[in-house]
Amino acid sequence: MFTRWLEIPSHKSCLIIGPRRSGKTTMLKHRYPTMPYATLDDLDFLDMAKRDPKDFISKLGGGAIVDEIQRLPLLTVAVKYAIDNEGARFLMTGSSTLGLLGAAADTLAGRIEIVSLPTACWGENQGEPTHSIMTGHAGFLQIREANRELAAASTYGQFPEVLTRENDGEKHRVLVNYRNTYFTRDLMQLSNIENLDGLLAVFQHLTRSLGSHLEVSNFAREASISHPTARKYLNALQQAQLTFKLYGYQYGPAKRYIKAAKTYFADNGIIHSLNAAVSEGQLIENFVLAELEKRRKLGFIRADQFYYYKSAGGREVDLVFELDDTIYAIEIKSTKRPGPKDLRNLRQFGNRLNRPVRRFLFYLGEEYRTWKISVCFPLGPCSEDDNYHDSSVVYCQLFDNSPEC
């Protein structure tokens, strides 16, 4: 078991959210070996908790690890009583937010910390971080070694169990087993989904549409299911932490959640398990965005939400987020030699914003490079605020085992 980067509050109760098999239970048992443990995956424990939630929590003593609490969100009421009246400390895990976050927010507000544990970040199994993604540089040998490992990492993903397997065949078998259990049948049980073929069709259409706008009507038509059912399945995937959304970035915050969203998989291993044909560009784009989203969920990139940008003329930027007073714009290219065409959308993004803009290009090369861009404006529209623009585009290697932005 390698050390995970997630920090857990030392004295406060905590709810850890993450997809199935992301390592939540293993991590807690490793860090708290003497703490009592109960999982609601055990039918006996689940039956006891349903019959008398307060008695079930009381018998666990002054604190315990309670696994898969999403199976009985009502249990959070009993946890609240134990925290308030008995000074208990509970470490809970949940593999789906369906009905859970609302219950936890209502009953445990101010009493617990809610944190995320995604699948492992690339490099997490190698030890502590060595540099920051946006400000630090990896060494040349580190980059060269990472490029050798990139194909396997972007193909099989970063589920902890997959990382412990020594060959590709074993990794493939683990992921296929996940598909047949945790990604489908377990999800169907938790989300009250009855149509396995419809769910698999939604999975397949998601892989084909990676990087495209999410049109629920298309999913419904492709999967031969109704529009409400397609929306339900897509929401179930997101609540199970198997996918995440990028909303359209607009300069006016009120409009950001109206634009059509894009959906990506939380780990590339999910894509492989589906045996779906995707292009190298789609695979690399999902891989980079998923890695950055993991770091955001772990709190290393302190942004509330990730977005993509699309102008009225159709120019797109893969990722946009706001951090402090600065806007970050990132493009992802599966090329070793990016040219001016690859930088065009980055150059044009944010030119009329009166805020600092940092632009990055993630690519497959082995060098950090900065290209100064000269942008010509008519004299009239220019103002003193223009000098806040960061007019450089930074080329980033597609390797960072560091979380921090």
C-alpha cells in the first residue's frame, strides 16, 4: 500500500467521497488500524443499522470507520447524536453522493469535514510530490521516464489495485471485473437502474463523445431510452464519481451553468474497461483533465470549478479556471512538436479581460518552453489594465507527480 496524498483532519469526524475501488477503505484501515470497522456492504451490518441506527452507532463505541454509508444515509442522524452527545469521532466513506451529501449537509453541518479521494494521481504511488505543476519544473530524466510510462498510465488509469498489477493482462482483467461489478451492477443497485443494456449504451456513447458537448437527447437516441432516463443515468455516473463535468466558461458567472456541459471520465481505466475505440487525442485529453480534476478535489488546485471555453466563433480552450485574481487557460495537444496553430485559441483567449491570464499548453514533448506573443490592438480600445495580461504561453510536459498549482 502506498501513501495517499489526501490529508484527513486529525480530530474531526470526516466523510470521504470517492469512486468504488479508489482506495478509501484501505487507506483508513492503514492509517487507523485500531479503530473499530463496520461496512454496510455486509448485509448483517446493514440490517442492524436499518433496524436501530442509534443502537448500531452506539455499539461502535467512541469512534469507528463506517464504510459505504451511502447505502443508508439516515445513519448520519445517529452519527450526529453520537458526535454531539458522546464526543464520538467517525470516519465515513461513500461511493455515491446520491442522497448522501444532502443528508450529511442537513444533519452534520459544521460537525464533519467532507473530502474527496479520487483514484490515485499519476506519480502518487512513487512517493511524495517533487514539484508544482504550474510553477515548478521536473528534471529531464524524470520527464524521460514519465514519457516511457505514459502509454500505460493513459490506457489503464490509476485505480490503486491496477497500479499493483505487474503486467498489462492482469491490469486488463482487473478493469473488466470492475466494469462487470462496480461500474454497472453495483451502480444499478445504488441508483435504482433496471436497464443494463441502456446503461452500457450510455457508457459507449460517452466514450465516443469525449471532448464534445453533452446533448442528452443524443444519448437517449443512441441508447434507445427516454430523455428522462438518459438524464438519470448520466447523473448516476456523476454521483458515483465515475464522471465529472466541465461547464461552459463565460465572463459573466451567472451564465456559466446554462451553457452545454462536457463530460469526462474520472479515470482512464474506466474507458479501457468499456473496450471502446477512442482516438489518441481523446485519450490524452481525458487523462490530463482527469489528473487535474483529481488535484482539484484533493485541494491542491484551489479552484471551485473547472470550465471549458468556446467563443461565438467556435474557438475552444480545453480548460479554464479561476484562482485568486488570475484566470488559467490550458490547451492539451497530443503532439510532440506544437506549432502556431496549436496556440491560436490560447493567444486569443482573454485578450479583453482586465485580469491576469496565464496560458499553458500541455503536450507530449520533453522541454519546458515559453513563447512570447505580440498581440496588436487598435489604439482606442487599449487601457492601462492591458498590462496585467500575461502574454506568454508556457509549454508543459505531460508529466507531473506534483499536486500543487
